[in-house]
Amino acid sequence: GENVEQHPSTLSVQEGDSAVIKCTYSDSASNYFPWYKQELGKRPQLIIDIRSNVGEKKDQRIAVTLNKTAKHFSLHITETQPEDSAVYFCAARSNTNAGKSTFGDGTTLTVKP
Amino acid sequence: EAEVAQSPRYKITEKSQAVAFWCDPISGHATLYWYRQILGQGPELLVQFQDESVVDDSQLPKDRFSAERLKGVDSTLKIQPAELGDSAMYLCASSQSTESALHFGNGTRLTVT
């Protein structure tokens, strides 16, 4: 089955700096890669996603890049703010496996004011 | 914005007791998922429904866990008997199809004593 690895497990940045979180996946049939933000005690919420026919997608301060050949994708947050502090999860989904999503173990991002 | 509803929000039970969780997906969402999230890890899929049918329950411990979605709308996840290792957050999610983004509920935090 699919295996998703996420790095780093914790990340601390100064307010205004950029943050990058990386994920690798194993199933070459995976074609959809969402990123979720989970604040303490709250549900995971989708913040951005990318499909395999696109190499990069941007939404204001958040961007995601995908390298299908290397089977890795990354989340980029620019001009970080304290409210960006949360746990971020990547996931990979393949439609050959009934659309099952496999999640990484998460990255705890702390933005210091 | 429509949300996935889950209840109860918290549940404390003694080991060997039975416990049940309920989920009401966003109206019109055909696909429903139950995930288990252990602290410090990403969500792990337990069972996936397409309408009222199970399409993936490969990671569901079937000797003690059961799930149903009788009318293809709301769903119940049951554990009997509960074990100490079942303590976790149980998240329900729904999507319009297996190719759409997942929308999570707020989860049920289970503590087994």
C-alpha cells in the first residue's frame, strides 16, 4: 500500500520567515495530494491541494509543489504569522485504491512572534 | 458552510465496555470515512463507505470494531470490548466522491481506563 513520510516533525520559525514542509510517497499511481492544518483540539482542515497534472499551485501565502518523478511534494508558507502555528498533515491518494488517502505523521509548526 | 457532525465529543469508558460513535456527513456526500488518530500521528483509515457499502475496511480490527451506514447517510462506529490501546481521536470525514477533498468532523476523543 501507499506510504507517506513527512519531514520535519517539528519546525520553529520567526514571524515573517518562510516555512517548508516536505513529503514523499511510494505509490506512483497516487494522483491527489492535499495538505491539512489542524489546530489544537480542532479538526483537520484542507488548506491547499494539488493534482498530479500540475507542478505547482499557489494561494496567497501558501504554495504546494509536486515532483512526480521523485515522488515528493512540499508545502511552502511565506511571511509566516503566529496564527499559522498548528500541526500540518500531508496526504496522498490513488484512485486505484478506492480513493484511499494515506496521511503523513504531521509537522508541528511554531511561529514565534 | 456545511459541516460533518460527530457525537459525542468526548467519551470515557472502562476497558471491556462497549462504546459507539455517530457521524452525520455533509448532505449529498456519498463517501464517508472513519479515521483513528493517535496523538502525534496522522489519521489512519479504519473504514470507507461508498453510499451504504464498505469499500475498504482492511485496517479495521474486525474482532472488536464494527461500522455501518445503513441508509447511506449517517454512520455508527462501535467498539466492543474496548481496550486501553483504543484510546485515540476518532475522526469522521466525508467527500462528494472518491476524487473530492475530505471534510472532517470535530472528532470523538475516546479515553479507555
